[in-house]
Amino acid sequence: MTTAVSILPTQQLAELNRAYRNAVARRRLRLALAAALFLAALVIAAIGAEVNLKTLFTYFGNFVSYFDRILKLDSGARVWTDFGEWFWGWRKWLRLLGETLLISYVGTLIGAVFAFVLNFLAAENTSPNPRLRFVIRRLLEFARTVPAIVFALIFVIAFGLGPMAGVLAIAIHSSGALAKLFSEIVENADMKPVEGIRSTGASWISCMRFAVLPQVIAGYASYALLRFEINVREASVMGFVGAGGIGQELVVAIRKFYYSDVSAILVMIILTVFVIDIATGWLRARLFGKEART
Amino acid sequence: MSQMGAPDPEQLRARYPGIFRRPASARLATPAMLLLAIAVFAFGLVDLDFSPTRLLAGLHQLGWITLMMLPPDPGSSLPLYLKALGETLSIALLGTSLAAVIALPVSLLAARNVVPSNIVRFPVRRFLDTIRGIDTLIWALVWINVVGLGPFAGVLAIAISDFGALGKLFSEAIEAADRRQVEGIRASGGSGLHEIRFGLLPQVIPVIAGQVLYFIESNTRSATIIGIVGAGGIGLQLAEQIRVLEWQHVSFLILMILVAVAAIDWISGKLRFAIIGRRAVA
């Protein structure tokens, strides 16, 4: 069966076409204006950041050749021809990588404990006192907006050089970030069990322990594992400011142009990050797969 | 019927032991994992040189530092700090834009519905993963070696590390796009490029724009820290002032960062709402 396509009279058609073209033109104009504004912002930013496209093109060759150089041994051979020479310091680097993992583990755990204690006070539905909640929220906001490495810079001066400053910096930053996520879980929790427990005359702490905690604990552990993953990356650069871990070795290698060392350490860091990503992903799926599905 | 009565619990227990007694492996799993977690934690504390005396001395020191930070005061270097802040914002904006421009074509290669062949997609994805595995600070150090100290190295560091993240996010957005519009273009005789331009991009661009705005926001934070290794911006001033123990300047700089981040948050929230909101209306 065929349907006849009705064609409008030319006069009406012209009218509609004109309206359509107007509408499109208006949209295009708005888009062009937004694009022009964005470009202007970019140009201003480029001047502010002293960007010079000519230098970029001249230096781009350097960038490629830098990767060429870090993949060469001192003898001029490619790194993968002699693994023993490439990873000559693997004992020391593995130990430092272990230290990096420990820094992120201890930092995450301390941060998670703080976040755990504070999040019930920061969540809208469980906080016992609005004024207390306001203060705690601002504190947590501060802890998560200031980057961990800035805390590390200050802590290195207060606590001395070494991994302790790194751990504390990561702990503070993670407690701010985790407490926000934790309190969001609590805010989504079902409040009926809390009422049930409170009606038996229980204290605030018992309400949290028996009514809220069972609902939220799986989410907490999942976020904490995710945070651990992020903190491994973060801990790998803590050494840049003297706060322990593999970063110290890396920064020395980069600054002193020990080319093959740079690539060896980078490869080890990337592999570690991959392994941790996969392991925590597997652990989360195993621990919380069931809860997540229901 | 009434003869059956209530079953004797003892009998049931004897008949179905598995239901009443969880196996030892299930009962012991949680305490064992907790114990392991605490043991690793304790080992970490010892291995990382934690000691109560050091902690107390450090806290004491930290208390002094906090006291000396008050009140925040830029001294006479306020114009210098404002310029550094402008530099930081420029680094974030330029770096993210550059990353988005490079990431868009590459993300097409990494999307399943654009490039069905595994041979192309797999290496592109692993390449993006590798770039993401390296921290922005490390990229900053590398770029400093290549283009020298200064904000330009920061722009390139942000651009390359975001290229990895945005490439992945873009390709996910493209994979989530509706296929029917692409098929419609193909049915009306469009070429492969037409399919991407008229079928795919109109669906994907608003999502991508939202993500880019979010990254500009989060890069304001990243851009504050890459200065610590010498890649320009306010981080450079911050690291400098911490090194010379000018605590009032330090607290003022931190305050500036907090205000700038809050302002960018607010602006990009409005913009994102405008972009997505307009789409929802249309």
C-alpha cells in the first residue's frame, strides 16, 4: 500500500521554510557566540600561561626523542634487550614500591576510620545537632579541597622527612573525601529501622550501630577500596616532596637524566597500579557483588 | 492434619545441620580478614617509622605552624599571587581543552560501535590506560625536561594525563549512544563520516561538554599542585613560601585556592546545567 505524500502549497511552504531557517540561524548564532567566548577565554589563558605554539612544534620532537632516550640503555641498546641491566635496582625499587603500597594502605585505613567516626555527624538525617554538623562539614570540605601533596609539604616540615608525613597527608585528604561519600550513603539509608530502635529507648550510638550500620557497611567498604586504588597513585608521587615511597627515586632519576632508570621505575609503577586496580576490582565484585545485584 | 503439629527443633537440627550451623569457613572469614587487615596495618606503622614520640612532637610543631598561619596575610606580594592564580586557571582551561581536542578522534577509535575491529580498539584502549596510570605530577616532571620550567609544561602535563581519562570517558559516551539515528543516516545514503557527524555527534556532544566542564573544574585542583615540581601557577608560590616558612603567606595562598576552586565549581555547575537543561527542553 502506498500513501500519498501531501505537498503543501508553495506559499505555505515558503512561510514554513522561512521560520525554519530563522530558528536554525538563531541557534547557530548562539552557538557561534558561545564558541567565540570560549575561544577568547582560551586566547587569554594562552597569554597567561605563556603558551607559544611555535615552541610546542619545535619541542614536540624533543618529547618523542625523550621517550626514545628513556628506552635506551647507557650502552645505546634498547632496554628490552637486557632486562638485568634495565632493572638493575629492582631490589631497592621493589622495597620502595612496597613502602608506597603500605603508605597508601595505612593512610587509607586511618582516613576511613576518621571518616567513619565523622560521617554520622555530617549526614543530614543522623546528625544529632545542626551546628555540630555545619562545623564538621566545613572541616571535611577543607580536608578534601586542599590537595594531599600540599598537606605533605607542610607535614614534612612538622613531622620531618619520611613516609610518616605522606601517610598523614593521605589520611587527612582521604578522610575528607570518604566522609562525604559515606555521609551520602547514610543519607540514602532507610530511616524506619532507626525509628524502631529509638522507640525502644536506645541511645544515639545504639541507633547508629544497630539500625544504620548494617545498611551502609558494604557501601563503605566498597568506597574505601576505591579510595585505596586512588591513593596508590597519590602515594607514588609523595616522594617528590620527601614524604616517602618510590617518588623520591623517580624524581632523582628524572632530574639527573638517568634515562633508563626513569622508564624502569615508570614501568614498575604502571604495573603496580594495574595490578592494584584489577585486584581491588576483583575483591569488590567478590565481596559486594551479591549486595550490589539485589 | 493436626497430628503433624509443630516440628521438633531438635529433630530438624539433626536432620539439616547445614542450615543451622554455618560452616567454619564462613564463620571465620570475617574475623580472619579483620585480623589480617589489622596485622598489615600494625606492620605498616612499624615499617614506616611511626612512633608516639615523633607523632606528639610533630603535632606540637603543627600546632605552632597553625598559630603562625593566623591571620592569613599576603604581605606585599598580593599582585604576584593573583597573577599566579590566573596562571593556574589558564593552565587548567588550556590543558583540558587541548586534552579534549586530542581525545575526541582517539575515543572514536576506542568505541565499539564506531570501530568494530578488536585489532584497532584493544591497543588504543591499553594505550589510554597506560597514560592514565601515570600521575599528572610525573607528566609535569617529564614535560619540564622537554620544554623547560614554566606554565607551558603544566599545560602539556594536564593535557596529556587528561587525554587518557577523557579518551576513556568519551569512548564510553559514544558506546552508550543510540544506534538507530546512525542507521537512519546510513539508510538515507550517508557515508561513514556522515554517520559520525549527523548520527553520533549530536547525541554525544552534550555529554562530552559536561565531562569537559567537570574536568576543567577538577583540573583547577590539579593545576594548583603541578607548580610544586616547577610547572608554574600558584603551586610554585605555595611550595616556595612553605620552604621559606612564611606561614602567613602560606595560609593566604591556601585560602585563595579554596576560594578559586569554589568559584569554578559554582560557574561550571551553572554552565553544565545550562547545557544539559537546554537539551532536556529541546
